[in-house]
Amino acid sequence: MFTPASKPLQRVSILAIEGVFAFTLMQAKDFFHMASLRYSRQQGLGLTPSFEIRLVSPDGQPVRSFSDVILPVDSGLENADIIILPPYWGDFDELCQRYPQILDWLKTQHATGSMLCGEAMGVFWMAQAGLLDGKEATTYWRFYREFSERFPNVLLNQERHLSDADNLYCASGSTSACDLYIYLIERFCGASVAQAVARDILYEVKRSYTPGRIGFGGQKLHQDVTILQIQEWLEEHFADKFRFEDVARDHGMSIRNFMRRFQAATGDKPLHYLQRLRIETAKGLLSASRKSIKTISYEVGYDDASFFARLFRQHTSLSPNQYRRQFQHKSE
């Protein structure tokens, strides 16, 4: 079952710099503002926002967006629980020279536990700060070559729209950023608030990918290369029929050694890890498609829809139909 954050969300800071794409900046602000209001109402606080969502710039001054709009900001760089790094238009080297304080700010904030979230070119800031070295990341497809050349120590995954590692989150574009925000809202505000925001904003969004992989990145921060390869294999073949004995043998291990090493590296037993992969994928299909429960059960690897439904309830405390209904249009 999803584990909420141990501390309440107090502040979200969204970075505004010259050339920022204003719609991505405001998209993030609107997502979290809606979550703040819904969470307040859930807590019996009416429409008093439960946490702050602030636009920040390196010097605390207004910035000019890509479309030549002057954007006011709330402050300069400050402490935050979540930091959003929207995409921008401009030469990255020039921006680094113009805003050298951004890199130190990100390193300090990450060291104190802040979650950093980059979208498209916004991911470059985390990589430039050295925070993504040795970790998986993604960015917008147009920037793959430049990113790889600039940051050879970062594990760029061109097959992913979302990645996470050690409180460092990357989204390839605006749609995947929306899924990232919903994930963070669920983590801090709970499933019902996240589902309500998703229902209000994302109901008609048609994705070309499955957003159900986020949340596993922290389980890849280990030094067992063979287990990491198996994790990546499982993410590609989670719906297939296979035996862990065969997976272990194919990677030069006995089943006993495999079970021990997998749990030591990831903190999960292999079967539980596989179940989570399947359930997270199913959650995305339930919220974003009209496929039947039986079809979704089959697509994530379960021939028995009844077994799938029982397993889904174990992981989410909801039946598949109850989970789906929370995404349907209805007045509240």
C-alpha cells in the first residue's frame, strides 16, 4: 500500500527565470493550489490553503517569460519541501552564468530533504548541480543528445517519461509532469485528494505511456548491478508469464541467492515488487481508460480477474471499481 509522507507539506517553490514557459509554471501552481484547497476542506479548514505555493526567482525580481509576459514572483530562492523546475527557452550556459545561485540552492535544499522536480530542460539544473550523477534521469526527446554530451555521468533513460531517484524527479514533458504532480499530491495529501485533482484536471488526457513506474526509483539506489538489471527486466516484462527460478538462473544465481540479494538490495521480496509493478500499472489503466476490469487484469499479468481484484484491494484498500469511480465526473 502507498505510504504517505511522514511530515506535512508546507511549501512548494516553483522556479521562475527569464524565458520560462509560463503555462508550465502556472500548471504546477494550479495543481498544487487545488490540492491545497481540497486538503484543507478534508481537514475541516474550509477554503484556507493548507500549504503555500510560491513563485520564486533567483533575485526575487519579476521575470519575462518565453511569450514576453512579465511574471511577478513571491520571493527569492527559499526553503521548500518541493521545488519545481519548469522548462524554459534559452541557452543553458548563459543561464548558468546569469543565475549561479540556483545550483547552490538546489544542492542545499536536496541535502536537507527537499524533493526536486524537473520538467524537460528543467532537468538540466539538477544535472548541472551534480545531483543526478550515477542516477537515472529523463528529459524531453529533443534534448537527448545535448543532455548526454553535457552529463555523461547521468544515466539518461530515453525510454521513460518519468524517473525518480533519491528525491530527484524528472518528467519529459507537460503531460508526464502532471502525473508527477499527482504522485506527489498523493504522497503528501493522500489518495482521495490526488484522485480528486486528477479527476478534475486529467480525466480526458490520453497518454502514450503508463505512468505507473514512479515510486520505484528509490529502490534502485544500491550497488548490486545484477539486481538492478533484473529490476529493469521486470519493468519491461511484468505482464509476462515467467518463473523467478528462471530469472535467477539466467542471471547466474540460485533461487535462494537471488531471493536474498533482491530483498537486501531493494527492501522488497521479488514477488511483492512484481505485484506492486502490476498494481501501479493497473491504477493508471483504471484512471485513464474505459477498459474492463477483466481486460486490465489480463494486461498486467493476471488471468484470474477475481484474484487480481483481491490483490488490488490488499495494495490500495479499494476494489478496482471503487478506485475507478473516484476518477469519474461527479459533483462534490
